Amino acid sequence: MKKSRNKNRKLWIDLAFISMIALLSISLIFLSHSTKSNANQPTNNRKAPEITKEESTKESAFPGILIKTEVSNDKYSPYSIQYPQSKVKSFNAQINKYIDEQLDTYLIAMQENKRIGSKTPGELNIAFEIFPHTSGSYSFVMITGTYLGGANGYTSFNTIHLNTESANIIKINDLFGHEESKLEKLSSLVRDSIKKDPSLKDKVFEEEMMLATEPKWSNFEKFALIEDTLVLYFDEYEIASGAAGAPVIAVPLAELSEQLVAPFKPIVSEEVLPKPPVEEDTEDIIEEEQEDEVNDSIETETQVDEQTENAKKKQVALTFDDGPDPKVTPQILATLAKYDAKATFFMLGSRVEFYPEIANDVLEAGHELGNHTWTHANLTNMTSDAITQEVSRTNNIIEQSTGETPTVFRPPYGAFNDDMLNVLSLPVVLWNVDTLDWKHRDAAQLLASVKSSVHDGSTVLMHDIHLSTAQGLESVLEYLTSEGYTFVTVSELE
Ligand code: ZN
């Protein structure tokens, strides 16, 4: 029950997000309509209004991605087109082909309208959004609004995916390891989602929808990887009536963890993997840690009466993994600041690359920076070279973004062994209180998990990629403060 409610909530977030983009493209249409009508006002200028076409190129917020804009203010068939370009020729060629097709179709249709005497001007607007994903690929979603006069308008989507580093174009079959049979699960998830979507209620063309969601590659070409969801796009009128607009369906990647291949597999849990075999040295570290904790708590109990309240405060180290995240991390920083609490953030290099300014905000706020690898890989399966690569690349991007190198390391899934310890240059820090925030995604449950197992000297594991964690954090800080805890970084923890 709880799970499906959370799923729906997630879906809503995504849908709200996409509707925002759709609204944006609609407002672009209105905007250009209004500018156009201003331009059409009679002026003192005696010259006939000239058609101006403008082209410009500017840099995007993402390295290596340029934004090209083409605008025509022709009063009968105006257009405004914005599209991405990169250093990758095949990517540019594919985008240019799409733009040319859209523009040609529009201009030819408008010519035909003119020929038959229609006076209503048309409109073509193409806008796009970029979504970076932890797999290292960018999803480009192009939204095309075409208006051919009268009641003749529609919205359609086109998507393309690029790994800027390998220069590879990613297709839907790459996500599923080129096994078409794996689409069966996706097909049924999408159909369920469509059935449950209130905005599509009573608007779906049943037959067309079933055909458009059959488990075939060609049906799922229009997709985007947006955070931990796979988003699928359908054109207006493709599977539902015009009243439904252009449907956008989001499926949580976690539902496809068996079908997706690395690096598209979702980052799920720290606990999903079996615990690595505990080797001698490791055992020592863990036992020592536990003994320390036991000693500490005995000490506290026996001494608490004799000591004044502020002589020995209980300590807790809050840790946040898998970020930074543009939505969640800032909320967490704000809540921590409110309680003057310092924490430790174990960051993924691949995410720091996308959100360097957020990584910098974490440092500026006085928190400790930790390395959590580049791709969230299970390092116990990797060669020393590959491990070094994961760790040093992450160190470098954190240093580039914040000016500081991380001081601690936490292996994904807590999975490590002796061989790895020799390769790592940073101290390894695990945890002893697991909030399971990635699993329950429930703000109220966060406090319950902390309450049940926190003690002096605890290291608490949370993730700054789930909104539920940001929402539940305040009650955790309030509770721990009232219990007399101070908040320290993992390196400050005694
Ligand atoms: Zn992690």
C-alpha cells in the first residue's frame, strides 16, 4: 500500500515537472503571438515590413553542449526553434534532420494554406530540455508545438541521448542490453501507469494505446532518464484524445532493476548486496568500533551524574550519500543550518560533475566532503586500476568544484575488502545506524529508525537524493537535540 502511494507521489512530481515544460512551450507560443501582433501594428515606417531571420548560438549550462536558436518573424509562417548541438557529428546530424523535417512540413503546409486563401497565420515552436543522468548520459527532450491555423495544432516530442564522454548515442535497446523480451515488464508498467493516470481518464484510445505500448523497441524510442525514473513520451492524439494533451508517463527505474543493464540500473540500496566476506583486518576495525561504542555508553551512564550537563555531550555523525541533488541537497543544508548541525556528504563524482555549485554549497556550509565513487559501483568486483579510477576521478571533480579534496571515503553498499583498502588513500567510513530511507521513502519513518537505534557515537546513514529524507530531517534533528546530542562530522567523531 505504502509503496504504491510513494510511487504515485513520485510520478506526480515528474508529471508536474513535465507539465511545467509543456506550459513553458505554450507560453512561448503566446509570447511570440503577442510580439508578433505588436510588430503588426501600423507604424510610421513606410517601408514594407521585412522578414527577418535570426540565428544565434550560445553555451548551455552543460559542458560541450551548445544551444542554437533560429527565429523567423515572417507574419504568415513564423517560427522559433531552439535545439542542442555538440561536438559529436552523428548527434548533430540526427538533431538537424529532425529540425529540418519539422520546419519543412510546417512551411509546406503553410504554403498550401496560403494557396487555398487561408489568412490565419501559423506557428512553429521547438524548445528542448536537458536532463543529465548518473549513467553519464544526457537526455535531450525536444517539444514541438505546431499550429497550422484553424483547429489544426498539435504537440509532439522527440528525444535523443548522448554520452558526451564516449560520444555514443544511447538508444532504448542499450538500456535493456539489446534484449527485446525485457521490454515486456516495461510495457506492462506503462500500461498500468496509463490506466491509473487521472489526467488520461476516459480519454485513452484503447486500441491505439495497446499497439503503441507493445514490447517493441520502436514503441519506446521517445524516452528520457530523469533522476530515478524512465519517462516515456507520446505525441498528442497518439494514444489519447486531444483533451489529454501529449501524454508523459514516468516509470520508476527501481521497478526495472532486473531488466536494465549497467550503468542504467537504478542506484537502489546500500543493503541489497550480500555483505562482503569479513576478512581479518576489517573485522578488527568493526569490532574496535563496536567496543568503543560500548565503552562510551558505559562511561556516559556511570559519569553522567557527576558531570555537569555540558561537560560531555553525546555525539552523532549524520551522513548523506549519493548526492548532490539539485532539489534535495539544498533543503537538507537549510535544515542542518537551522540546528547549526555539521554533517558529512559522501558524493558521487558523476553527480558532482552535473551539480558542482551544490557540492560547493555543501563545503561552504561547513560540512565534511566524502568520496562515494564516480558511478556507485560495487568495488569488490573491480580491478585495482578500475577502483583507483573511480576514486581519483571523484576526488578530482570534487576538488575542481569546491577547491577541497574529500577527506573520507565510503564504498557503495558498504562493500569493501582488504585488497581495496591497499588501493584507497582515504580512511573508509561505514555507518552503524541505517535509516533505510531509500527503502521506505517515508518522512515519518526516518525519525522512527533513528530513535530505535541511535546512541552516543553513532554514524547515521541517510541519502540526500530523496525528498522524503529532506522532509523528515527536521524531526530527527529536533529529537536528537532534545536528547542532548551534538552533531559532528565523521572525522570529528571521537
Ligand atoms: Zn550509496
